[in-house]
Amino acid sequence: MHKLAVLPLLFFPLFASADCTNEIQGWAKTLRPDLTLDTEHAVCKINPGDSSQILAALPFAENVAEDGQGDYGLGVIVASATTGKIIARHYQAGAISSDAIYFYGLELDTARYQLSPKLRAFGVRVNYGGSSRPNPFESKVLTLYAALPGDQLRPLMSGLEVSRSNGEWDTRCAGEFSDTQRTISISDKSSNGLAALEIEQKVIGTQNRPNGEECERIPAKPVVTRFTLEYDGGQYPVPKELSSL
């Protein structure tokens, strides 16, 4: 009994307790040695769908000014949790643009995107914010990645805006705001071998108005809309009304 309890420890991932960020510079040099890695916004984590793997998203400054505005390339990798060696990679030039709507972070989305019995995707979310106080803005944009059998790691769905908050106000109280949230679930239906994606969109509008010395917040009834994205054999096309920026 004791031997059975100890055996799994022999396969414990090298980076499960260590900080995988120690490997990021090495991955960056392998992926794009000609570019400067934006270390502040690079992220990595153990893949919960396969603990033998590490997932990482690495932004590279391609044409970026000192204030951070400009264009960034995005490298996405799958690496061995035992050796740190890159197993699969994808690089997209000009994937992120930062200007008045500025890029401020990346997140790895490891929800259960089980697109087929043998294929689980993962996501990278790019976070954007606005610099105008009278017109606040925030957005998160999701791309799903996977490696189909016999294929390289690549995006299967690009540019789905999963959240957006924006508004216009007088910077004191009066104003109107809108919050949009989109959630993804895996459909029982499939197309070209992969499950369809069901998108539920919830939009809540809010009005702020002065009420004496208080600022009254009046939310409207949520508006819920549903969409279905089907795999066309190459990708999941994202309708314009769901796409980013």
C-alpha cells in the first residue's frame, strides 16, 4: 500500500512547485531571439488538462515606443513540465496593438474547452484598458489554441471579446454605462469533427444620476442573447458583433 502511494510522486512535474517564470527568458530566446520580450506581461502555468505540460503566452515588442504604445507579437507555447523543452509553439506578428486603448496584460484561460474526445483547447486573453476618465473602457479578448493531430499549435478561434465595460459620464456622477459579458459552453452538436461553441451574451446598461447629495445607480434589466460558433474545418469564425475593438 505504501509503495502505491509513493509511486505517483516519481512523475511529479518538475515545475509543479517551482516558478515556471524562471523558464520564460529561455523560451523567448528560442522563439524570437531577435525581439525584446515584454517580461512584465508574460505568463505561464501548468496545464490543468495535462499536468505534464506548461502553457505560456509571451508578448514581444515589435514596434513599441518608450511609453508602451505600439505593436506586439504574441508567442504561445506548450512546454514539457519535466524538462522545460518546448513541445509546440505559435507566433503571430502584430497580434496586439496598444495606443489610446492600451494593452495591460495577458491571462491563460484553461477552462475545459473539450472540442473532441481527444482534443482540449486552451485560451489566451488579452486585456485592454482606456485612458480617458470621462469615457472609461475595459475589454478582454480571447483566442483559443490547440494542436490538431498532425498539425502545429494554432488558433482555432480568434478575437472573441469575452467582456467589455464602457461608458460616458461627467466624472462626478451623471452618466451611462454598459457592461457586456460572454460565456462559452461546449455544444453537443459538432461540425467538421469538432464541437460547436455556444456563446451566451449578457448586457447590462446602467444609468447614474444625482439624487440630492447621493449618486443613484439605476441598472437596466439584463439583455441576454445566444450565438453558436461552428468549426468550418479551419477555425471558428467569430461574427463581427462579437469580435474585439
